[in-house]
Amino acid sequence: MNVHTLPASRCPRCHRVVVPPARLCPDHPVTMEAATVSNLGEVVSFTTLHSPPEGFKAPLHIALVELDGGARLFCHGEETKGIRIGSSVGVESLDRVFYFSHMGFADRARLFWRRAGARGEKVASITKSVVQGIWRGRSSGDS
Ligand SMILES: [Zn+2]
């Protein structure tokens, strides 16, 4: 049985926690210490791409999740049905990609994701570039 935590880093100076782990604090160049955080959090924002980048099956669901403890990360999910801002979700990491699943009525321990394999590699490669651009573009309206 897994203990449901995610690897993280904590800054010894400002105590900022980041997921996934980073070598240096994003706020100042201090070497961070290894830490773990709960994999439970809240949806801050989410979107569905109906025309995802090449190599993805549409629709592609993406959520920005704030974990208990404050770290924020982008996650992918198989569906966003029932998900809204503030929904409790569990986050699981597979092949360096984070996935969320709804915790509304499910047992917290029951996270069920298939291995992502090659698809996961592609998701990881676009998360930083494409996804963050999408969020900037969504600052007004909800088309
Ligand atoms: Zn710091």
C-alpha cells in the first residue's frame, strides 16, 4: 500500500515548497532540501483542450492544483466531469507526469491510473511550454 505523498523540495530559508523537486529555490538561489507533501489538494483552475497539440487525443484535460501545503502544479486528468474550482482531488505522479482524480466521494486511497508510457513522455514535454501559454491566454473570458 502506497503512502500518498509526492516528492518535493523545501527551501531552508523561506520554507517555500515546490513540486516536483527542484535543486534551487525559485525565489532565491538557495539549495533546497528534499521533502514530501500530501498528494491531496484543491483545483485552482482547469481547462479542456479540444484541439490539443499533435500527438494527443482530444479532449485533453488539464488542471492547476494547489496541494495541501501550498505547492501548485499542473496535472492531467481523464475527465473533468464534476470538477470545479475548489474540488478536492488526489494527485499521482507517473512517468514524471502528474495526474489528478476526483476525491469528492471516492476513497482517498483509490487512485487508479494506467501507466502513461510514451503518451506520458509527450505530456511532460508540453506541460511547461504549451500549458502555461494556455493559462496566460485565458486571463479574460471563457470561450
Ligand atoms: Zn527560498
